[in-house]
Amino acid sequence: MTALISPEVTLTRQRSEQRIFDAAERIFASHGYRGASVQAIADEAGLPKSNVLYYVGSKRRLYVALLERMMARWNAMLDDISVEDDPAEVLEAFIRSKMELTRTHPQGSRLFAAEILQGAPFLQDYLRGELRAWVQSRAVVFKQWADQGLMDPVDPVWLIFLIWSSTQHYADFEAQILGITEREALSDADYVHITDFLCRIILQGCGIARRPEGALIG
Amino acid sequence: MTALISPEVTLTRQRSEQRIFDAAERIFASHGYRGASVQAIADEAGLPKSNVLYYVGSKRRLYVALLERMMARWNAMLDDISVEDDPAEVLEAFIRSKMELTRTHPQGSRLFAAEILQGAPFLQDYLRGELRAWVQSRAVVFKQWADQGLMDPVDPVWLIFLIWSSTQHYADFEAQILGITEREALSDADYVHITDFLCRIILQGCGIARRPEGALIG
DNA sequence: ACACATCTTGACCATTTGGTCAGGTTATCC
DNA sequence: GGATAACCTGACCAAATGGTCAAGATGTGT
């Protein structure tokens, strides 16, 4: 096939890796790192096992690549905030974008959950580095908002975890939710309702006036 | 050893099963059903593999027994409610007991999460039967409270999921939480703070007056 | 048409998997 | 001190595991 200058990537390779990655994400999401077998991933992708290994090198490398892909999506969602911003807008945007990540990438969300469940051996650096810094920087701003009387004085870190957990849940526990609510799947309309619900409860729960139109209240 | 009338259980058996169950709960919680190996469980329990299998019969039976043990704990937590009850008290008790389950049985909580993550193949009946009925019966009462103006008209089912998710999170995502908050473990004091935080946000978020002392408000 | 890198895959390997079993040890009741 | 049921475990098994490799198929730039 085409003789390419080193770092470039064939079309064939792109297509195969796409199939493998998507298949692997499903399998790893369901069964975790150890519970997933290369054979199962190959079957899911409709390729021979040796072909899968030709592209990804090893099960471990494939898993790490998938985690990195998911962390990249996560990072893409996180934008900066400042004290000058409106708490209502920021928190609502935060909830909505996190929920959107769950809705558009349920498998990736579950993959992430499975990794945390096994003690996050592959994510220690990320959690203790980037993500910790991210949380702490938001926490500072939340604290300032509370000091200014723009929201109730709640612990910012638990608040962030509340938003993460309540949205993440709709990917990780989808099977439970579908079983209980007698649904085949969660529709886009369901996601709209749930997101509105969460925005409402959490903003009101923090004592944040919703979209105060004007400016400061304190 | 003692010749026992059939259904009774030896002390030796009790002790061995205890060790095996606890070890298995840890391993299954970390790695899921497929990812856990009998050998790993045996090592964790400090017993030869054949001895583990002597007691539990098979990996599958062990897993199912553990799920049942966890569901029993869950059921023990769920008590009945009626329209006459005080919404604030009921919701707060609900949050507190769910959080207590998470705190006292983190491994079991994670085991449950892993089972749901893999699509809940062993819990379909439970989810679509008992648990669905439980949710629906609470939903009816919540709805009546809302109609009486005792709380905001929020969807009861999403509210229940919010409580489940925000509490469950502290078991399932413990590794993430510890990494981000620079903790070695969550202390009892942490749990108290988090529980208070969640009660506060969720009750206020639903427009429920906290412990109104007197009686109805509507 | 030739060269050459990419791709494809069945055969194969050592190790681990869940599970069985036979032959033994232990403990307690009578 | 037997009798007997419970307990224990190393040896073993077929199947599945992650991974390697060699030999060939494919495609494209020149």
C-alpha cells in the first residue's frame, strides 16, 4: 500500500482502528479491563484476533488509548470560569455539558466508571494532577461566590461531586434505570427532562437565583 | 465432625464461608464477574482454590450469593412510607440510610455497581419486579405531597435516582474522590458532612421546609 | 510491471481459567 | 475407640487467555 512518511496514518488503519476502538469501548465498559478478552473485542469488531493485535499492539495499550480518548473528551468539556461569571449560568452550563458527555458517550462513561471501580490504577496521575487542580480552581471560585452571598455556603468539592455523580449515573446505571422505568432506552426528551430536573434541584439547593437577568443580589 | 440434621451449618463452614464471601466481595467489586478469578479470590481469602470451590460450588453461585446478600441489605434499609408522613423527615431518612449503606458496605455497593455496569444480567428480575414496585409506590406518595404543596412538583422517579446516585457515588468512585481530595480514606466525619450536605441541597432543591416542627404548610 | 510497505490471518505457544476428583485428615457423637 | 459425616487439597483436565510469527495477500507510487 501507500508508502507514507512515518507519522501519517493509512485510511485502512483509520477505519480498522475506529472499529476496534468502538468495539473495545463497549466490551471494556461492560466487563472491565480484566473481564474483557481480546477475542471478545475482535468478535465485536468483526475481525480476527490477530488483526486486532496487529493494530493495537496489546490489550493493555488498547485500554490505555481508550482511557486517553475519554479523558480528552472530558477535558474538552471543561472550560474556565472566574468570579465575575454568573453562578447560575456557570453551574447550569456545568451540569448540561456533563450530562451531554454522558448522553453522547455512555460507553466511554462506563469505561471510566469501571476503571475507577478497580481502583483507577491507570488514572492515578490524571486524578492527582490535572483533575485535582481543576476541582480546586473551581472550588476557589465557588467559595468566593458564597462569600459574596451569591450562593449558600456549601462545600464546593461535594457540590462538584454531586454534579458528577447525578449525571454520570445515567450512563453507569442505565441498565437499572431502564429496568425500573420500563424503558427500552433513554430518549433525547428524557435527557432534556432529567437535565432540567437536575439544574433546578441543584441550583435551588445551593440557594442560587436562576438567571437573575440583572446583576448581583448580595 | 458433628453429624448434623441437614439444613444446619457447621461452625467451620460458617467461618470459611465468611472469609470466602468477604474476599470474593472485594475481588468481584474491583474486577467484576468475568474479571474476577477463583484463584484470586482464594488467595485473598488465604485458602486453596479447591477449598473455596468445596464451599461455594462454583464461581457463578458465589457471585449470585453475594448479590443476594447485598440485595438483602438493601431491602433491610427500605421501609414503608405514607402520605401522612412528613416529607422532610422521610426524604432525610431516605438519604441518611442510603448513605449509611454506602458507608458500611462499600464493597457490596461496588459489587452492585459492577453488576449494573455489565447490564445487570443477574438482576433483571429484581429490577423489574421488587425494585420497580418499590420505586413506583414511593413515587405515588411523592406526587401526592407535591399536589398538596408540601414540596415542589418534581418528577419523583428522577428524585429517587438523584438520591441513589449521589450517595452511591461515594462507594463506586471512592478511588477518584480520594485521589482528588488528597485523602487516604473517607472518615466518619467526612460522611457526616457529606450526608448533611446532600440532605440540605436535595430538600431545599425540592422546596421542602426542613423539619417544620408544627404541621402542614400548604 | 515492479518494488515495497501495509495489511491479513491461521497456526502456534505458555499460562491461566473454572471445575473435578480421589484420597486423605479432622472432629464429634455414641 | 469406632463410625461417620464434614472438611481439605494436590493433581489433573479441557478450554480460554494474551500474545507471537511466518507466510501470504493487497494496494499504490513510480
